[in-house]
Amino acid sequence: PGMFVILPWIFAPLNWAMYQVYAQMLGEWMLFVAFFLMSFSPMLYYLYGCHYRFGSPMDDQQNITVTFRVWYYALVTTYVIPYGTLIAWFLTTDHVWHDNIKGAIDFSPVSLGPVIAAAF
């Protein structure tokens, strides 16, 4: 029960902090939504644990029913919807951010020459 009750409260904010960096750099709203769903989807396990009362004893039939329901709902809500949103963002965006990042960094050999020389 601790995996469903305690672990999502630790895991979700750490994922959000990591994904937030990328969402802020790229500045796309659909990517922000995808990252939000991906990072806070483990919290759904906490909600399932509260709803199905994982802490209380269950007989065999209740255990099987709850297990298959949680597997099904977890599949849809933690994988299909967040990653589907990420795929939709990737297919619908025109990837202008790639040109912006590429234009902001100078990859010419002249600018990298002193860095390479200093490394050796």
C-alpha cells in the first residue's frame, strides 16, 4: 500500500521539476499540457488507492477485480493520454523552436576553436 500512497507524492514533483525546464525552454502550450499529464499521472495511483481502499483487507475476488480495474485505468490515464498528447504535439507543431535554438547557438568552427584548443 505504501507504493500507492506515499511514492507518488515524492515522484510527481520531481518529474514536474525536470519536465518544467524543457517546457519553459520550448514554450509550447501543448507540450506543457503533455508534460503536466506525464509528471502528475502517478498521483492517479494515490487516488485509485484511496478509492479502492488498498489499505483494507480484501478477499480473493475483490483483489482480482481491483487489480484488473487499476491496470486498465492506469494504462489509459498514465500512458495513453499523456503520451498521446505528446505525440499529438510532435505531429502538429511546425518545430520552429528548432530553428530558434539553432540560431541562438553558434556552431561555427571559429567560435569552437578556442574551446577545443583549451581542452587539449
